[in-house]
Amino acid sequence: MLEIENLHASVEGSEILRGISLRIEAGEVHAIMGPNGSGKSTLAQVLAGNPTYRVSGQVRFQGRDLLAMAAEARAVAGIFLAFQYPVEIPGVGNLYFLRTALNAVRRQRGQEELDAMDFLALAKERMQLVEMDPELMNRALNEGFSGGEKKRNEIFQMAVLQPSLAILDETDSGLDIDALRSVAAGVNALRSADRALLLITHYQRLLDYIVPDYIHVMANGRIVQSGDKALAVELEQHGYAHFDAAPAPGQRP
Amino acid sequence: MSSATQVPLLTALQAAEPARQPAWRRQLRGAAWQWLAEHGFPTAKDEAWKYTRVAPILAVPFQPAAAQPNRRLSAARLAQLVGDYGGPRLVFVNGHFAAPLSARAGLPVGVRLSNLAALPDAERAVLEPLLARVLQVAPHAFGALNAALGEDGAVLQIPAHCTLERPIHLVFLVDSDAAPLAVHPRALIQLGAGSRASLVESHVASGAGIYLSNALSQVVLEAGAELEHYSLQDASRSAFHLARLDVRQARDSRFSAHLTACGGAIGRHEVRIALEGPGARVALDGLYLPGGEQHLDNQTCIEHLAPYCTSRERYKGVIGGRGHGVFDGRIIVRPGALKTDASQTIKNLLLSATAQANAQPRLEIFADDVKCAHGAAVGQLDQQAIFYLRSRGLTEPAARALLTHAFVSEMLEAIRLAPLRSRVERLVAVQLRSLEVAP
């Protein structure tokens, strides 16, 4: 589904991704772990098409050249990023926004748009999936939401938009244990054979609830180790220190 | 100030002065012309006109408008141009009263809604000095021109303790396609003690010609009176629209003004509020949306003259193309205006690299024990917010449009007349779309 080859990304002249290669097949759940500043969130932003970054390398998504596609085209193709810091937009109603987004995607896919009634029925059903307070639906998008409410709202959007590849950037941060459990339940409900998940997290905690097939460790803009879920336990015990200590080959001291 | 002589603007207008006129009129006009001869037109050296260059206006040899416009306007076309808010309506075309298009049915007994020219001479002699008040309090050349050349206008007088359920609509329409016209619309609005009303002023054009609309609205609120005043400026994009709203408020009166300004090559909206009685409250909202080469200037002055008065001011500008938005807001707290509570916020959103905004708050406080808050901000659309929306499937233009609408939405929500709100929403939507088009 997703093939990343030698992906580089820089912002304002400083290189953050230094050659990432990764393959994700449909139905798989991958987790990327690593210390702060290792480039995890940049990878998520670059895959979703944030134009702030200068990128090079190759990324193919369902056979298409992803890097040549605008952010909205990637959304239409089925990529979804749950933001680490969802943006607050005063003046735009939460539900109005989501209906606009869903219909923008449907229109660009050549599907019929949903009317207000059909959309509301869909939204109500998906809201229950993440145990979202319906009161939040009538408020402005993320405005005044707590950290946990914002994260829930991201997963709710994902449940409505039904992406093929969902990238969850630090979705666990800022969640208490109950919120983490219900958000994870929402994510797990969306797992399927034709959908892939890429989880980005600093802590192993999330992986107790959303169990990955593969784990990759990022440091200094590269994937330095890959393994199965046992790797998370190892990281929890030893930390990231030894990845940070070893400079990447070819890097000047 | 530059000399008023040899100004192309004045040549035809001065020549059209009638030979015979009543004494009160000769006197007022004489005073106005004299003021103009002494002071001339403002230049960039005048602080209040620093950003608005009047040279392009002075260079046009404007003609006075004939009493009968060339084209007949149908009621259907009028409704299309200005909407219908379900209440009484006075229509002025090129400054002249258009009786067939106006509707005055359903007014409570004692309420007068008329055009100035229809009043007996003796009554007009009493009312005209009220309109000429601006020449005393804060005179400038265009105010003088309005006093000298203003022919007709609207009069609304509401007796004490009378509530108008339906909004009054004053329509000032300019139909100018051939020779450039100068019109000087006027409105005098007086509310007796404890009376209540809402009023819409529409300043619109049919046709895309150059004209000068030099408008004056004078509002007088007696004790406890309440007026909601809406102003919709959708002048021709090649017109010059200079409007002034002058308000005097007695004890415990309430005034709210809501301006939406979209039109004009040069547009200027002056608001002067005098809080003369204790406990008076005023709220000014303004939304200005210049694009292309448009220049929209807002000059507000709120004078707290009595204790326990409250003023709220909220202006927002969305500026595209090479447009220029100006806000200059004075708040004056006179000695003795204790417990004054004033606030002012200005926010400008620039949609292009060539758009320009100037925001200037001025607080002049001569009393103790007052609260005055102000804030001014200029910004662009948040790139992270645009990316967030695009990552959900909205195209970049759709994302920008959504964020721009979000920026103006609180101004639209502040319009309490539902049919007016939907009209302004449509007008603003069209203007915002045009702002995104590169110049």
C-alpha cells in the first residue's frame, strides 16, 4: 500500500528526515517510536503533504507517486493524519466542517454528496465509536476543547472519513487512561484487512491497546531498528539513549 | 489644506446653485461655502486624511443629478438591488425622492417618515440646522459640501415611548452611467424618550459608473431611546463614497451601528458618537472588505461626555489584491466622565502580499476612574490551519475561503435582522470570492 524509499525532508535549510525507507501493506499496523526530535512527526506531516517541507526521495501510495500529490489529493486517495496538535478554528462549526470535508472527498472521488440528514445519521453513529460528547459537535472546530477532546475529535473525523491509511501522530499524548482506552477502542474498530495504520508514539503505553504488527525506531531522521512488538518492551526497559548516542554513519561530529 | 478654487469637482456643482432660495437655506449654504473657501479640501498633512487621498475625487468634474433619472427603475429591480426587510421604505434615486418606489404604510400614529423636500418651509428651517451641526463639531470639506448642496433626504421622527416593530429602510441608490454625478444623501433620525426602532441604510448603485456619494446621517436619541442602525455600502467599484454618521445620545440611550462596506474605489465611513447623558451605551461594529485597488477608510470618534457611559467598538477588515483598509478610532473621555467603560478591537486579515492595512487606536483620557481597553491586530491566514483543512480533503481555495468566512462570521452573526443578515452574507460571500482574485 505504502512504499517509502530514501525519503529526505528539510525545513528552513535543516534536514530532519535523512533517508527513510519503509513498506506498509494493507491490513498491517506499524508503530514508529523514538526520542523527541527524531523526526517522527515530520514523517507524518510529510506523508500528509504539508507544503512547509522540502522533500526528496520516492513515496508510492497504492501505486501512485504520493510526493507529486497535493495534500487534498492525498486525502481523496485515502490518507488521513490525526494531528498531534489539532488546529483550533473559531467560527467554523465542528459538524459543518466535517460534512464539508467528507463531501469534498466524495465529490473528488466522483461519489454523491451526503445531505444534512444522512450526514447527521452517519456522524451520530461514528461519534459513539469514540464515546464523543455530542455537545462538542455544535461547537467551533476544536475551539476550547481539552487536549483529550481534540484527540477524540481526530479519531472521530477518521471514523467518518474512513481512510485506507491512517497516520496517528502522538494520539496518546494528553489522554488519561480512560480516554486512551476509548480512543484505542475506536481505532481498533476501524482496523480491517484493507486498511493500514501507522502509529507514531513516544511511549509503549498506546501499544498495549493498539497492538502493532511491526515496530520501527527512529533516531536522527532515520529508522535505526525494526522488529515486532517485542521491540516495544525492550525500548521501555532500556530507553532511547543508545540510539541517540550513536551518530548516524557519515554524519559529521 | 489646498485652495478650494479651481477644483474641477466644484465647477459644475457651484454653477448649479439656484438663484432664489429661502433665507435659512441661503444662510446655511453661505456658511458652508465660506467654510470651504477658508479651509479648502484636506491633504495628506491632515491627520484624519493621512491615508485617504482626495486628489482623484477633486479631479472629476462631477455634475449635479437631474431630478428625473434617465431610466425608470422597477420595484422588482429595486428589491433585487437592496432587498426588502418587511418595513416602511424611503427610496432616493440620485439624491431625489422616488415616491413610487417608497412605502410608508403601517407606521404608528405620531411617527413621521418623510423626505425633507416635502416638509413645509418653516419646519425645514428648524430641521436643517440639525443636519448642519457637523459643520460646528468637526467640520471638513465634504461635510460642508453636503450642507451646501444636499437637496433632499430622509426624516424619521419617532415620538416618546413608541416602538417600531418593523425596520425602517432608507435606500440611497445612484444610477450613474454617463456623466459622473455627485449626490449628497442625508438622513435625520430623531427618537423621543424611551422609543425604539431599527433602521437599515442601503447605499447602492445600479450601473458601474463613476459618481460621488457624499452622505450624512444625523441621529439624535433622547433619554432611554434605543436604535439599531445598519448600514450596507455596496457602491459601484469605481465610485467615491464618503459617509458620515453623527450620533448624539442622551441619558440611558442605546445605540448600535453595524456597517458592512464592500463598494467604492475610495470609501470612507466616519462615525462620531457623543455620549452626552449618563448611562448611555453605544456599540459599533464594522466590516470592510477592500480588494482590487479599493481603498476603504474608517474613522470613528466616541466622545464620553457624561459618567457611567459604555462604548464597545469592533472592526474587522479582510483585504485582498492591492486593497487598502484603514481604521482610525478615537476614544475621548472628557473630564467628569467617571466610570467610563470603553473598549475597542480591530482585526485585519490580509489575503495577499500586496494588501495593506493601517490601524490606529487613539485614547484621549481626561478623567479618572475609567476603563479603556483596546487592541489591534493584523495577520494572514494561518498556514497550519490551511494545511489541516487540506489534509481533510478541502482544496486550497476552499480551505482559504472557509477560514476567511470564519474570520468574518462573528460580524455577520451580530446582525439581528434575519433577512438583512442573509443578504449581507450573500454580499460578503461574493466580495470575499472577488478578493481572492489576483489584481
